[in-house]
Amino acid sequence: MFRYRITAVIFGFAISAILLRLLYWQVLASDNLVRRGEKQYFLKLEVPASRGEIRTSDNYPIVTNKQAYLVYARLPDLEKSPKEIRDLLTPILTDDYLSKTASESARLSGFEEIENRLDEALNAQNLIWVALAHKVSSETKEKIEGLNIKGIGFENEKERYYPEASMAAHVLGIVGSNDTGDPTGYFGIEGYYDNQLKGRPGSIDQERDAQSRPILTGLYRPVDPKDGRNLTLTINRTIQYIVEKKLAQAVEKYQAKSGSVIVMDPKTGAVLSMASFPNYNPQNWQEYSEDSFKNPVVADTYEPGSTFKVISMSAAINEKEVKPSTKCDICAGPIEIGGFSIRTWNNKYYPQTTMTETLQHSDNTGMVFVSKKLGLNKFYKYIKDFGLDSPTGVDLQDEAQTSLRPKNDWKEIDLATASFGQGIAITGIQMVRAVSVIANGGNLVKPQIVSKISDGDKTIRIEPEIEKKNLISKETAEIVTEMMVNAVENGEAKYFLPKGFKVAGKTGTAQIPIDGHYDPNKTIASFVGFAPVDDPKFVMLVRFTEPTTSQFGSETAAPTFFDIARDLFAYFGVYPGR
Amino acid sequence: MRNLIMQPARQQYSSAILGRFSARHIFFFLAAIIGFLLILQIILSNILATSGENLAKIDSLINQTKQENSKLKAEIAQEGSLSNVETKAKELGMIEASKFVYIDRTVPVAQNLR
């Protein structure tokens, strides 16, 4: 009986142990074991999502994707020596690299760099799989396949492709890799809309036989990739082409350090063109320094100089502090404020000058008169209303976070100099938006670059946004427009105005502040304007940094503005007399 | 009681069927069915085995077509680029207009200026 009981207890323990073990396998460790099993007979493939295209307003794919390949080596399968493989692949991969680059330095160092990289990869220790080259072309793949090197294989990759090369590079941005190696957009549209463009990769789990062929009756679990959304820009390809061509010529002609142009529809805020030189080719962005990628139009602040006078004048006229015919009674000579002497740009003075003439002569003393009439409170309010105290919210990643000094910090001299655009820093896009208020009759629009986001058959339209209505009255806008037309027709830039056209504009020449004082030899020359004045199709800002053939906006930016405007008139079908 | 009445009738029916087929017939009949099923299984396995390979080929063809499509799309975009259009236009002898002439809409085109 005792032995019987002992045996029963032992059996009881044994059965309990088996049951517990079964419970562990079947319930607790079940998921893990299923996964481990699946790994042995399931082949998991990641299906990359295709990054969305970026199209110009004419639906042309200015950024698309091109089929490319990753070249890899499975080191245990290699039958040739690493040196032999390196010698075979280096010339082919160098040709592939050189076909994509224009940089002379890259051409010289290309062969050596690729040779070293292959050497390093093919002699790697403790690795089975190594990548040899990314994003090679179909032609290069065929050449390598022709060599029949055992252990060398290919994987599909998508490469960003720019059919218009460097066109609108600063607007578009670049696609690099993030910390985990996934393609990620940086700067411009690629950066701002990265989440929309990148999509979501899919995967395929499929049962495979010993030869890794799919089993028809086996399990097949596909998760479709979700391709990125396509974006349609407000950028007009024809205008962008005209602008870039003329700007490149002008930067060279005036030997400027850099130049930029923005063309915007003043009624909707749609940016029609945005260009800066020097620029870069997004296809080979690795060859440029990081500073090249920032879009100067939105990322760089500058002192607008005399172009700002139209904003100060609009405020004073809207507040009925002055009229176009109001005469300045302090403009007979330099004005002393807080120990500083305010002069005109050419040291010529016009006693009893009118406000219209103040803009025409770009008279700093006349603007001091305006600022005194307006006072700090109203001036400060209008700067804020014109959107110059905060970013415009344009859909580009690199917009500068501008802000105004607190009103309490402003002294009399600050108000006086700010009235003619010195001592105040803004971005190009802010200036264009502020002048759009005058062009469109008083509304502050939000600049925008993307007009549509498409996801398969579904399209989301991004409607123009008016942030503030009737910021200035329609009458004020018309009066200032006429004053700007007069400034163009009778001012320093009158010789460049295309015959028969009415353009409202203002030149600007601002000195560059360096270490607390203004450099006497370095300027930012600009011209801002819009046309045709009765129904503006565009507002445009042309800006050069440190032009050397002439320091003045009237001799550099203004001729470039009118050169571009002449082509825009033809494009928009605007004829003389308007 | 009802079961006792029904039983003789069933037995009678079964005996009638069995009476017509001998045990040998039944054995051959079952063997034929088993043989048929075995052959069918071999044929189906064979078809399925080659289908896997065909499926791999179709996969590869789909992939190839997608790649070709992507390549063609890029080529079309390249051909339609404005820099390319400008180059082609210059090759055809076209030049950039240096001056625009506007016709006044208020004056008839055929006006006699003498």
C-alpha cells in the first residue's frame, strides 16, 4: 500500500510537471514559439513605400522617383579575392558616380574614394553581408551582372530624381537619411511635408520551400505599402525658369555675393516663383555644405532699407496723419535725433518736399517727418499688422523666427531709422507679403507653396488664406500705389521701366550691420513692386547681397526686376497701357 | 416491439445488395478508388510544385514591369524639362525674342497709314 502511494505521488508530480510544461508551451510561450517557427518557413520581405512626387502648377513632376539599385556582397559566397572584385567594380562604379556629379573635385577624388570604400567593405571582418554602392543606375547594374561575380547581388532602391536639375532647389529641399537609415526630407518642401511624402512601408510574409520559392497553397500575408502623397505646388514652372535664368545672369553681371527673387500672387498668397543664387543640385546634395540648403528668402533676415518706406507711408496715410501733398517742414537738411544725424542717401535735401516726392527721392528726412507724425504706438501697431513681427507661416521648413524688440525698448532714434527700413530685420517673404497688402487693397494673405495634396483618387485642396482683412483701407492702398508708380516713373530707376507699362515699386539700398556699426562699402540692394497696378498679377522682390558693380538698388535690383517683369507681362498677356 | 418488427426488413435489404456484389468486387472497387486518388494527388502535387515557380516568375515580371514603368516616367519627365526644350528649340534654329511688339487693339490691323 505504501509503495502504491509513493508511486501515485511520483506519477502525480510527473503529470503535473508535464501539464505545467505544456501550459507554458501552449499558453505562455505560445506567441514566441509561433514566431520562431514562422521565421523558419516564412520569408518576410519589406516592401518600401514610394515617396510622393512634387509637381509644379502645370502638373509637371519636378521631383519624382527613379529606379535604382543597391549593390551588395555576400562575403562567404565570394569566389574571387576582394582585390580582384575591387579592381573589377571600381571603374564601373566610378563611371556611375561621375555620371551624376558636376563637381570637378568630386571627379578627381571619385575613383580613389570608391576604391577605398570597396576595399574596406570587401575585407570587413565578422560580416556576411556588406553594401558596396547605393542608388546605382540600371545600366551600371547590367554592367556588373555581365561580370558574373558570384556573391555580388542587387536590391531595388528608389532614388529621388530631379528632371529640371537644380530648378527651385531651395524650395524643394533634399532627401537624406535619418538615424535609422530611412529616407527623410530636410529643408524646404521635403522637410515641411515629410510626413505626407514618405508614406508607410508594407511587408509580405510568405511560406517558402527549401529553395525559397513561394508555396502556392502556403500562407501569404501581404501588408500593402502606403505610398507617399503627391504634392502640387503653386510654383509656376515657366515663371521659375524665367526668374532663375535672369537672376543667375544678374548675380554675375553685378558681381553680387548672392541674389534672390520672390514672385507672389498678391491676392491669394500663392508663391509663383522663389529663387536664390548661388544654389545647389538636390540630386548631389552631398557635395555641398549645409549652409547651401537654407532658403535665403525665408531663412535670412536683412534690413530692408528704403523699400520699407512704403509700409511706413501706408500706415501714416491710413491714419490720416499725412496726405500725398503734405509738405515736410523739417526736410531742408540733416535731422539731429538723440545725438545722431539723419541724412539723405545722396546728401541732397528738398525743403517743403511732398510725401509723393519723399518716396520718389527716397528721402530719409521725409520719412523721419512721417514717423514723427505717426508716433511710436501707431507705427509699432502697423508693423505688427503687416505681419513683420512673426513668421509668415509659409509651408517651408526653414523660415526664420523673427520678432520685434519690445515697444518699451524703442527710443526716438529707433523709430526714426525704422521708418526708412534701418534697424529692423525682416525676411524677404515678409517684405513681399507686406507689399501685397498695398497691391490687393488691404488684406494680409498667408504665403503658400503647396496648393494640393493628392492621395490616390482623393485630393485635398489648400485654399488661400486671408489672415487679416482691411488692414489698410482700399483708398489708402490706391493712394500709396499711385505714389509708388510715381516713384518708379520719376525716380532713380525710371530708365529701366518697360515703355508703356505702369509698375508700382520702390528701390532699397541698406547698409549691412557688422559688429555694431554699418559697413560703408557693403550693401543689400533691393527692389519691390507689383504690376499691372489696376489688377496686379504679381508682386516681386529682387534682392542682391553685396553687389560690387554698383551698391544701389536702383542700378542693380531695379533693372533685374524690370527685366523679369518684361517677360512676365508677355506670359500673363499684359499689354502696354496697363 | 417496433424494433423487432423493423429488423427483419433491413436485414432483407442488405442481403439483397450484398448478394449482387461479391467481396472480391468490393475489394477491387475500393482499390480502384484509392489508386485514382493517389494518381490525382501526384498530379496535383506536381501542378502545385511548378505553380510555385510560375508564381515566382510572375512576381519577378510584375517587379520588372514596375521598374520599367518608373524608368519610362523619369525619361518622359527628362524629355519634358524646360532646359531640354530650350536646347531642342535652339537646335531647331529658334532664338529668344529680344523685343516685344504689341499691336494696339484700338487701331485696325489693316489701317492705311498714308
